Amino acid sequence: MLCLGLSVTAAALAQDMMRYIDLSSPEMISAEFTRADVETALSHATGTATVDFTGKRLSGLDLSGLNLSGAILRAARLNKTKLAGTRLDRAILDQAWLVEADLTGASLRGATLFASQMLRARLDGADLSGARVAADLTGASLVGASIANAHLGADMRNQSMGLMRAVLKSANLERVNARGADMSRVDLQYASLKGADLTGASLKGAQLGGADLTGATVIDTDFDGADLGSAKLIAPLGLDRAMNFDNARNLERLIRE
């Protein structure tokens, strides 16, 4: 029991880094490279030598449209960086800082975002298909984005970091494509999922208190143990085919019209 308690504490601390960081410090808002420097590094990259920006300061740069596929950006600072239309397929963004970053229309297929800080980031129209996303996306916008077959849920097979999962509190996920996504135990409190396609997604144990699922498609969506307290579920598509819906919690407070 002691080991489990320690692992839970470690996971909680990993996703609560904001309280210890001064986001206005030079370390978090400055850049040690220019866009030209990044382009030069990319030009020297080969199939066996990927660009590595681990821990580098890239905040505030305009890196939109670049091809950073496979790049290593672990613990990099990318706060308010423009990455619109940037290719980040298979990129490693674990523990990266992307607070208020602009990833509109970016491609992050198969990327890893473990313990990344992405508060209020813009990912409208972005493609995160198959990505591993255990990031803090509180207040982020993912309108029309794809998280199809992505892994946002907690990996309970790894108890040392078992509670690490995506946090999407108050996030805008309207019309998001979440087909087949693992969103188990994800924090979606007060998130907007209007018109979202949740076909075949797992929302086991997810926190959906106050979330808006108006018009969402929930065919074969697994709600086992999900907390739907005060959630808004108006005219959902395929509710009769949702999985384990009767096992969701706080159903007596669910709004159905």
C-alpha cells in the first residue's frame, strides 16, 4: 500500500508542475535559437540523426509550417510558439512546455506528449491520431481536431505512473474525432464535446462532471464507471448502443431532452 501511495503522489506532482514555475521568467518566455537556426538544424538531419532540442528554449518563435517529424523536444520550452501547420509526427514532446502554443492544423500523428504542459494551447484542426497524450490541456481548444485511436488514458499496467492521463478541464473539443480513442480516467470536467464523434472510444472512469455532450455520437462508447454528474447529454447519437452506460455514476443528475 505504501508503494501505491508513493506512486500516486509522484503522478500527481508530475501533473501539477505549474505551481512551482514562474511562467514570466526568461527561462519560460525567451528563445535561444532563431527560426533560421532551427531550419539549419533540420537541413543537417538524416534518417539516423534526428534533430534534438531537449531542454532548449524555443518560446515565442514562429516555427509554423516546418517539418519537425521525429524531432526530440523533450522538456523543451515552446510557450506561445507558433506551430500552425507544423509536422510533428512521431515527435517526442514529453515534459515539454507548450502553454498557449498555437498548433492549429499541426500534425502530431504518433507523437508522445507525456507530462507535457499545454494549458490554453490551440490545436483546432490538429491531427493527433495514434498519439500518446498524457498532458495538461486545461482550457485548450481542439475544435475539429482528431484524436482517433490516440491514448489519453491512464496506463494502469504501469503503477509507478498509473494516474498520468490527459487533463482536459474546460477544454473545447467540439466536433473532435475521437473514434477508438482511449480516454479512460481522463479529466473532462466542464469540457465541451458538442458534436464530438466518440464512436468506439473508452471513457471508463472518466470525469465528465459538467461536460457538454450535446449531439455527440456515442455508438459503442464505453462509459463504465464514468462520472456524468451534471453532464449535459442532449440528443446524443447512438445512446442506445453505448456500452456500460448504466454503470456510469451520477446518472440521476443527467439532463436528457
